[in-house]
Amino acid sequence: MDRPLLSLRSALIFLLALLAGGAASGLTAAGGEGTARSLLAGLAAAGLAVPFFNRLIADEDHPRQPADIVHATTAEEKSHG
């Protein structure tokens, strides 16, 4: 097997989610909550961080344009053609 298990982008997304979950868990524990609540807060933060960072970090194969530019371009094309 010459290819990696995860792409660099996926590994970065999971790493950032792990860091966000760890930070949320640590801050919850430092705030005086119990271990169970701290773990639940960390898992929830990590679960929400994965789709957040997935949308935040652009995919190299599919460059995305802001919606405003796309809508402005199609509106100009319709008015000229």
C-alpha cells in the first residue's frame, strides 16, 4: 500500500476537530463540571467541528466561489444574452 489512509485535508480536519473537542472538554472541566459533562461537551464540540472545518477548508479539486459572485455572474449573463 503506497497511498495514505487519509488525505492531508481529511487529517487536518480531524486534527482541528480533536483540538476543538479537547479545548471544550478542558474548559468545561476547569469550569467545575464533572468528568462526564466535560467529555460530553468535548464530544459535542468535536462532532460539530468536523462539518465546520470541512466547509471552511476548501477542496483542491473543486474550487468554490462565493455565492455572491456566482449569482452576480449569472445575472449579468442573463441581461446580456
